[in-house]
Amino acid sequence: MQSSLFGYTEVQSQDRYALQNPTLLRVALTGHEDLLARQGSMVAYQGLLEFDAEFQSRGQRQARAMTGEGLDLMRCSGQGTVFLANLGQYVHILDVDHEGLTVDSGYVLALDSHLHWEVISVDSQHGVSGTGKHTLNITGQGKVVLMTSGQPLMLRVTPETYANADADAVVAWSSGLRVQLQAQTSASGVWRRRGNTGEGWELSFLGQGYALVQPSEVLPPQHAQIGNGLRAQYGMGPQGAAGQNSGNIFTN
């Protein structure tokens, strides 16, 4: 049998984490340390591996119930190789050190099992109830694998050059940065979906570190057909952006 498909055989690597291609992750397990991966992200594996639902502490369950933010993980253990992917999104391997990493849970594909995570909140500068953004703070030393819709932009933040980014496009940032959630429009127009400019909430980063931004936003464009009614215009309910995009890249 002959085909150009044989050019896509398994990438050989001595590293625990390696990219099979830009959208597919290869992880080698030796039996010494388990892997935590996004539930349902396994596309193939070799060897003697087991997959179990990951336990969540009481605090993590409570935070998930209050904020909707959390990690739906499975524990991969044993000896072998597992391949992970999610909707063809680009895959990126990061080293987490003493700085820590703050990330939206929807962009986490996998992480070392010894790392610790907890839910934190970025509050709105305008004090409008319900506009805070909850994210995950990952601490410890190890590797985290993130996903982006398209090839991302890594913004460097220094005390002299702070950065702003659309809150719907931000994936992750250095935990040491000072972050504020604010409206790009005036306070009087804050409840008008994305205001008059087509832009809505943004995150401002100050300090020393990095911010990762993807070339895609969580919500569809301003004039996309996302349903009727007031709730739909704010992306809520079955006629909103989340309901209309259930199961695709906007909600995963």
C-alpha cells in the first residue's frame, strides 16, 4: 500500500510532550507521573494506558458552581503514548514556573498532574454586577498545554509598555501581571452589546510578563444572526451565541 498519508507517521521524540503536528499533541507516559487532560480530548493511544475521571476538591466544585469556571479533566496513567486534540485548534506547550499562569479554562488541553489550579476573578472597573471574568490560576513547576483558534500573538508587557486586549480573545497571561477588566466604550453605553465601535470588554495588563491572545473571539461578530430578543443580544439563552454555537469552537 502506498500513499502520501505515510508522511504523517508518529513523530519520534525523547520528550514527554511533543507536537505531532500544529493541532495534535503527543504525550509519552512512563508510569512515573500521570497526565491530566481535557475530557474527551484523546484521539488515539498506544501501550497500556488507563483513563479515569479526575477528582475535584470541595473548593473546586464550589467555585465551579458559583462561577462556571473549572477544569473537566481525565487522568491518564500507565505506560505508552497518548495523542490529544480538540476541534483542530492549535496546540502550544508552556513551562510554568514561579510566576504562575492565569488562563481561561476553555483553552487548557493538558497539564502535569502535580500542578495546582484554583478559580480567581478579574473584577470590572465599572462595578457592574455580573461582568467580572473568572479564570484559572495555575501554580507550581511543570508544563501546561494550551489551545488557540488560529496562530496566536504573544504580547510582552513591561512597566513602560502596558497592553490591552479584547477580553474575548485573551487566552492566558503571567499571573504576576496586574489586570483590570474594563469597557472600551463609555460607562453610559456599557450595557449596549459591544457599544458603537464593535468592541466591548477589554483586559488591561500592567507590570512585567506576557499575555497570550488568539486571532478569534468567543462571540460572533457584531452583526451576526444570533437570534431574537434582548437575552439573545447579550448571548444568553438558547437563542444567544452560546445556545446557537453549542458544541462547536465558540463553546469549547
